[in-house]
Amino acid sequence: VPEVPAAIVSLAGYYPEIPGHDHDIDRLVDRIRNVPKVWPLHCERDKLCRMDLPHVSKLYQRLREKMGVDVQLVDHGIARGSQSNYHSSHNYVMTYPDRFFQMLLTASRPKPPPANYLRHKVLEILAPPIPVSA
């Protein structure tokens, strides 16, 4: 998957580690290392996914250490939401759609072009299986 998107936006990120079930923070960060734009948005007042919780802080720490990516803090007035739990970082998109999409549109992937990559993957999937010698 990380060979296709040019950008990943995390809204109030929460990523619990579940060993043995492909839910490992270091593996995630390694997989998205080549994505041109990784943009975490989070409100520091978030009551559901508090930034000091390990399932949140460890992800952001690894993004900073391994990729130099910092969290963009969403103003609490925007992220407050109808439940007043400050978990609505997605409201940034509605409040500043021009800024949001301008930032996303600056992300591009020089190669492989997505169409060629997908064509290659489809051909790979459709290729007959290689017999295993006994």
C-alpha cells in the first residue's frame, strides 16, 4: 500500500500495538517511510485519544524520530466537536478546506507512477502460480 498514496493524514491518531497481528508501530512507520507527505493532525486537549497515552504518544514519537514528522496541533476551538471532547480534529478539513487540499495537492510521488504500479501489481496477481518443486 505505501507505494500508491502520495499523502497520509492522521486525524487524532491512535495506534495500539498488537504484537503478532501486524499492528506494530515501528513496522507501520517503516512501511510509510517513502510516502511523501505524512501529516498528523491532533488537538492537544483531545479527551479520547490523549496525546500522553502510549497508543498515541509512541506513534507520534516514532514519526518524529524516524521521519522527522511532527504533529500539527489543531486549535481546540476547531477540534472541540459536538461532544466537547476535542476529538474532532477532522473539523480542520471543514474549517480550512483550501489550506487542507492545497497541502495535500503539493504531495506527489515521482515514481513509480500509480497507474503503472497498479498495472504491474494486477499482472503480478493474475500471473499463473510458480510450481513448487518437491
